[in-house]
Amino acid sequence: MSEDGNVETNGRAREVARLQAEASDDDLLTSAEVASLFGVDRRTVVLWAKRGRIPALRTSGGQHRFRAEEI
């Protein structure tokens, strides 16, 4: 725990939070939007993200979001 009594997050969680704070909603695509761009199923895009084939951010609800400029 940190001095203020909050449970500290691990390095990955801090990095994800930093990336999400930098990205506005206009810059982010959903997995369905990316799937439409590539002509594949949404689940394929999620699988690519989980395997690290395309860069992705995770929302607090566990959904994937993709920076438009990286896609």
C-alpha cells in the first residue's frame, strides 16, 4: 500500500492508465470498427490483440480499444 492508504497498482496497470489518459475517445476504435476495416470478425481482432499482433488498450471494463493511427 502507498502512504495515502491506496493499494498501488502494478507497472502494467499504471502504463495502461497513462495511455488511456493520453488517448481521446475520437482517437480510439472499437474491435468492431477495426474488424470492419480489415473485413474480419470482431473476435478475430480481439484474438490478434491478445496475441500482441496489433497494439491495443483495455478499458476498465476489459474491452479492447485501438488507436486509429496504429491501425
